Amino acid sequence: MTTARPEGTTETGVNQMRCPFCKEDDSRVVDSRAAEDGLAIRRRRECANCGRRFTTAETALLLIAKRSGALESFSREKVVNGVRKACQGRPVSDDDLARLAHRVEDTLRAAGAAEVPAQEVGLAILGPLRELDEVAYLRFASVYRSFDTLEDFEAEIALLRAEGEPLGKEPSTTSTNQ
């Protein structure tokens, strides 16, 4: 007696990768390699039915929980696009933005949660952006934190100045020999 199974699953209930050419769900892994700095695994597979080879990528999901309750996959490109406007006219390159997005993703993954609230993404952007360019940071923070008044900007600038002072350094004085 055969039991009905959802399409693409084996008797044990495990999903199988289907061949993109003949749709057969029986393939063998020919080669596996780390990709994207170890964040993904690239597998070369061979279909047991048609013999053709194809490549798959396996990554750990990082889901972003939006305010609406919807879930979407984390996207470095969305981080870059969100920060790009704040960096307009600033000495920030596309490579700088790509590194920032990578740092944001690393920070979120390090927290160990599979689902991250969207607000956490914004908070994870603030630190690396501040290190990259303080003016861009102020622009992004003013939108992200909804600055309403000039006092909001002044308070943030005062905080930047206070935290920007080197700790443990004596004020410079000029000595006069009289």
C-alpha cells in the first residue's frame, strides 16, 4: 500500500532538490564548496534520471519581521539602498556600503535569532554608519529616529561630540617659559 506524500518529499518526509531539466527528485551531490565567505554552501549535483548537472546554493535563512507582521528574507541590497540616500554627496563608495551591509548582516546573525524585527536592522545600521561617516549617520538617524525639532539634532550632535572625545587624554596646554 502506498501513501500519498507532498510533492518533492521522500518517504522520510525530507524535501528533495528537483532536477531543473527533467523534474526528477533523485540527484546525487558531486561536489560541495563553501561560498559567500562561508555563509552558504554551493553544491554541484547530478540528476539520476537524465544525467545532467546543476548547481544549488544552500544558505541559512535570516528573516526580517516587518511591522505589518509579514516576514521577508534579509537583503544586503535593501540595507545599501536604505543607507545610500543618507550618504549622497559624502565620500562613501559603493564598496564602503557593501562592507557596511555585510557588517549589519553579521551583527544580526550573531544574535542567533532566525527572525529579527525590522527595527533591529535599523539599529544594527547605526553603529557601522557612524564609524563610516558621521554626517551620513546624522541624516539616517534623523529619519530612523524621527527627529522633529532642531533640539533633536543638537542633542545627537552633542552626543557625537561627547563620545568622540578621546578617553583619558589630557587637554593640550601650551607651556610658556617665563
